[in-house]
Amino acid sequence: MRKLVMLFLGFGLIVSSCKKNDDDGGGIKPEPDAKVEVQDFMWKALNQWYFWQADVPDLADNRFSDTKEYTTFLAKHTNPEKFYNDVLLFTDDRFSFLNEDYKVLVQSFAGISKSNGLDFGLIRFADSDDIFGYVRYIVAGSDAAGKDINRGDIFTGVNGQTLNINNYRDLLFGDSDTYILNMATITNGTVTDNSTEVSLTKQESLVENPVFITKTIEKNGIKIGYIMYNSFTRNFDEELNNAFGQLKSDGVTELVLDMRYNPGGSVNTSRLLASMIYGTKTNDLYIRQRWNAKIQAELPKEHLEDYFAATTGDGTAINTLNLSKVYVLATNSSASASELVMNGLAPYIDIVHIGEKTRGKNEFSITLVDIPSNNYIYNASKESQISPTNKWGIQPLVGRNENSAGFSDYTDGLVPDIELEEDLENLGVLGDPTEPLLKKAIDLITASSSKTDFTVKMPAKSFTNSKMFTATKDNMYLDKPLNISLK
């Protein structure tokens, strides 16, 4: 007999559940006295939802013949993080992750984190294990915003210790809420320590508005809109729509969308942003989802397809520029939902990509917690049902998005039309018409024969950045209504 239950996948995906057993997740169970609650949750959640479930032998439906075999398997993996990463994940999976406290994940998706507000990249010195950092931008209202530190500043040490490949995690992203940066300068490609120190303190629940800059630039009689957008945070969809309303009111006819530091986020927010650029053409397909075989078989066509939107989630009419071309600033730090916007728009308008090859993340994820009665899907209204002794939250990849032309194969990244790296000796001021990447876009828009020298003297080739040490990293999560009957 089918049992229908209304669930929420991620943050808003409605699921009708059909399970073999009453509210216990169905299937095999571990022995009652075995202390494998976390491992049991992880295995069952991934067995059901993981995109590569069929490619991981240990996640096979027939992997275990009985309770004893299942319990023995779980019990030998005592470290949940290693069990998840080293045993359950597919070898080609670069982006699934987890957190021992699911609430940290949930807050991060809302743009809330514990941070001092410094966004930075880290670069390794040639032929050395030493590294240095450079400031990309400062979050408004943060501790860093009140200190003497700015975009382009360089640091080589923390608390008097030289940063290297072995200690940077502990020094910059460890348990200490306060640290002192030892600053440096760059001259003719050489980084030189100086005596300047900057003390920074992480604050609880710092909220970052991802709509970082909105402005209209007029050049040669052309009104050019510029938006720097740093994360697809659904709590700020209205602010994003208002930003486009401002540009529309200004009468812009061209747009430069700056996502050079945007690691992704909400799939639905990407749909809204694409609609703000292209139009509220609700009969035009934006993207189509591909799930694992179990889930794909249960989803009707209308639930696999996302069309361009006419309103935001709050019902506000979308402010669209109805463009046929957009100039996108994107780098290797641009991932997931940033790439999704570019790929989803590609069949409809001309995308002029300036910058670097992007990260190459085309899968979406959902937040799973220990709540079998809800098919392990996180739902804020059901938090009281989450196991009180298991707070782990996992964020596995569960599907892949393709555009209306069926293209999704960009795991190596989207290649720029015009390659231009950021220059540590000339990062420029974000939003200023002379900033190199923006200047290149303006020159293309205005057909300028500018004699600007775009030679990059010291490329900002970071091996990682501060966003990769937030709870959400470069995640792309699904948040849309779907009806699904799980057998």
C-alpha cells in the first residue's frame, strides 16, 4: 500500500513518499545495539539520492545479504567523515561534502556565516611551500570593513608565522576567532614583507549581501549596467531583482555581469537571474534535470524542466532587461550556479565570457539529515524530527543540469571568449571603469580602440580561496517544487 507524505527537498522541493516500512527509511537495518547511527544514515541517504549510486558498489541495493553483514560493514568505518568521503562517494565526485552540524549548512545557504569579512585568494610561491594571500574584496558591515585593509593588499604570515602549504588551514581557518595578518607589498613581481599588521576577528552570524555592486556606466552615449554578484543566495532574490530594476530605470541597453568570485548556490536563483537578463518568457526552457535512475524513473517530464520565470518566489514581477547579449566576467573561482546561468542562457543569447576558464561544476545537490520519515530531506518545519543524537548534514550531488539544447558537458570548465587574468600588480577597484576586466568589457561594448595595455604582469593564480572554507563552498543546491513517489 502506498503511503503519501509531503516533503521538502533541499529548501523547497516537495516529495510524495512511498516507502516499504513505516517511517524508518525502508530496507535493511543494522543490529539494534550497534553504534552505527551516523553511518546507517549516510548509507541509506546516499543509496536513495546519490547521483552516482549505481556506480558505487558499496551503495548497491543488493550489497548486503542480511543485517549482520550490513552492521559489520558500517561498524568497521568508525570515522563518519572518512566513511562518507573515502567509501561512499564516487571517485569522480569532486564536490559532495558534509558538516557535523547541519545547522551550519542551512545558515550558510542563507548567506550567514562566522567570518571576519575578508574574501581572499591564496597563491603558492614558485619552487617553495610558502604561500601568500591577496585580498579580493571586503564584506560590508564586517570586522574587516572597519580595519585598514583593502582589495589588492598582500599578506604572507599569520601571528608572525610564515604561511605555507602545511599550516595555512590551521592559521587562517582554524578554531581561533582572532588572528593578526602580517602584510607585504608587491613590486615588479616580488613580494616583500613589511612591518604592517592587521588584526581581524570573526563574528557570529555575519550576513553577506551577494549583490555587491550595482551601477550604470555611460560611455560614448551607451548606458552600460554593471552588477557584481558574489553568491546565489535565495534570501537576497528581492535585492537582486531591485538591482535590475535600478538598471532598467536607468535605461541601460548593455550589461556586464561580474561573477568572477561567485562559487554558486541556489538553482532557482540562477533561473531568476537568467530571466532578469533574457526575459520573462515562461514558455522557454531554461534547464532540464538528470537524476539517478531511481529518481529519474519517478519524475514526470514537467517536473524535470525549469522554464524562465515571470516572478520571484515572493511573487514580485521580475525586472528584466530583455537582452540579446550579455558580457560575463568569470574566472576559475566561478562555479556551479554561475556556470549554470551562462549555459542556460547560451541557446538564447550571445554570452561574451571575459576572464578565465570556469571551475566546471554542473551537478546540483540537496541537504540530507537523519530524518528517515522525510526520506532524509532537510525541512525547517521538521527539525524536531531529526535524530537528537546525530546532527550530521551531508550535501551530496544528486543530479545534473543541461540546457535547452541538451548540453551539460562542461566538467572541464567553460572556456572564455576573451582570456584575461587578474593582475596582482593591477587588480583595480571593483566597479571602476578602469578595472581591467570591466574595462575590457566596456571597450568591446563601445567598439573602443582604447590603447589600454592589458598585459598581465603577475597573474592572480590562486590554488584556493576563502570561499572554499565556508560551509557551502562551491555548492549548487536545488530548491524547487517537485512531486515524486518513491517506491
